[in-house]
Amino acid sequence: GPVAETFRVIQGAMTEEHVGSTQGVFQFELSGDGGGTWYIDLKTKGGSAGFGKPPVTADVVMSMSSADFVKMFT
């Protein structure tokens, strides 16, 4: 779905430079289609993004609809 595709694109765009300059972990609690817990880890070496809880404690947790999440990142 659109949420999974958005996270796939984010994962593919990550660089060590993004991770080094951001140093943050973002957790998203999404409601609606494709909802659930998702994360973007821009702190751990290499970075990662995907479904589920982040591998380390989130610095920021955002709750929104999956539709708003997709709009925010597109």
C-alpha cells in the first residue's frame, strides 16, 4: 500500500550523511489503511526504516492518519 511504498522510498534514499547529520529516531503511530507502528532510524549506523518498533528508543513519536503521513512525505 501507499504507506509501505513511502517507507520503501525513504529506506532507499537514506545515506550515511543523512544518518550522521540527523541523529534521530522517529516512530509513527498511524491509523487507517496501512496503519500501525512504523519507524525511521536516522541514528543507528546505516539507518533503517520500516514496520514495527524502531531498533532503539524513538526520540520523536508522531500519531496521525496513514493518509496524512503519505501526504506529508509526498
